[in-house]
Amino acid sequence: MHFSAAVARALAAGRPVVALESSVFAQGLPEPANREARDRMVRAITRHGAVPAITAVARGRLVVGLEGADLERFLARDGIVKVAARDLAAAATLGADGATTVSASLVLAARAGIRAFATGGIGGVHRDAPFDESSDLIELSRNPVVCVCAGAKAILDLRATSERLETLSVPVIGFGTDWLPEFYCAGATIPVAWRMDSAEQVARLFERHLALGMTSAVLVGNPPPEGSGLAPDEIGAAVAAALRELKSAGIAGREVTPALLASVERATGGRSVATNLALLESNADLAARIAVALAAPEKNR
């Protein structure tokens, strides 16, 4: 793997680092919202003294800390392929530009020794297609990283996704909530087993998780900031319309999620993008606070 100078220095010094995926910038959000997301997430991390590390495959190099001209290519969204964990070796072998999804980012973060990762929503079990399950779930089960998210993407079968996380023995923590967030809204239908209210609590949990020899991630569900979420009924209608549009267009495979998100954006008049930006910033902020707590001596927690 190739590390940016800032990330390499931080890891060597034991300073807090937060991993970020690059697919949200190259495929998940349209321009210029993708640049705004990058700026807001980076600022949220650095204001706590942590170092952001965008993961990617850049011209065949596995990168932790995408920056400069490489980052500009990804933000321009030109010729960037979507890369899950299974695709990392192939993308590297073929010299591709690959934007990492949650699963690929978890692999790179874990191999790099980064313990905190922020994203928008994880992948999961698709609606009306239980055989279509994101590799995010299996990689969450085998990469020990704290993953901060707003739950699974609302376009998915959220209850089935929650059940799969339980089967895979991935701890799911509600941060300041007793419910699993539902991406665009706080959620009040799927309870979580455990609630925590401080970054220090999450850090203590994660260290005990590792001390027990557990190898999975810890999933932290962080609701969208108050006032930024959308009404559940509105999102439900938008997702139903998006699924119908997807079926009629015959879209399949790795293009499903970007197409669904774009359709929801149209159905909500762009307000889903504003929610997405707010939750991405909030998740980066929380991940940074957890990373700082993990970097602190145990006696300070």
C-alpha cells in the first residue's frame, strides 16, 4: 500500500487517523456536492486533531491518503470504476483507477492499522432480492475497525440487513439513540441492542472487543443531525419509485446503488443530497472523536 506523507507520519507517531471511502466522492454524490462532501468531512476530522485518509486504487496503487492530482481525477468522476474488497487485487493488477466502497475501505484501513472509519451508509440486503447482498456485510464481520455510519442505505431492506449483522456477529451500537438509523432519517422501527452516548464509551468497547480476540468491526449507527433528516413517508415513496424505475431500466450489478441514489435525489428535489452531506460530516466528526479517544492513554478514558 502507498501512504500519503501525512498519514504515514500520523500512523508512525500513534496519532488518530480516520479512513474514508472514495466511492462516495466518485460515484455516490454528483458534482459539485462530492467536493463539498470531501471538504466538510476533512474539516470535521482535522478540527479534532485527527488525520483523514481517503482510500482508493490510483493508477493501480493501493492508496491510503488519496491527494493531489489523483484526488482531482476522482472528484472529476471520469473513468473511475467502483471497487469492492474482491476487486482490489484486480484493479491493482490492471493499473485501474478504482473508488473504494465500504468493503474495500475496511480492508485497507484494517491492513494499515487504522481503527476508525467514517462513511454515509453501509450496503446490505437488497429489497425483493435477498440473494443480492453487499460484500460490506462480510467485510464488517472480518475487519476490526470502528465503522461510523447512518445505518444502511435507505434503498435496502433495513430489517434484513440488521438480521444479517446479528448473524455475522457484528456489534451494532446506537450513538445517542436506541434505534438503528435509517440513513435519511433517525429511524424508530429497528431497535439496537446497545446504546452509547460518548466517543470514549465506544473506544472502551472497541478495546475490550479486541482484547476478547474478536475480529469483526464495531458498527456505530449515528443518526443524521437534528433538522437535517427527511420524513420517513417521503423517503419510503421516493425509494419505491426508484426501485420501479430501476426495474424498468434493467439496471443491475454495481450500478444499482448509484442509480437508486440518483433516482431518490430526483424524487426529493435534491433534498436527499443535503441530508447526505449533513450526515457524512456528522459521521466524520464522530469517527474523529472516537479515533482521538482510541489514541489517548487508557487512564484518560
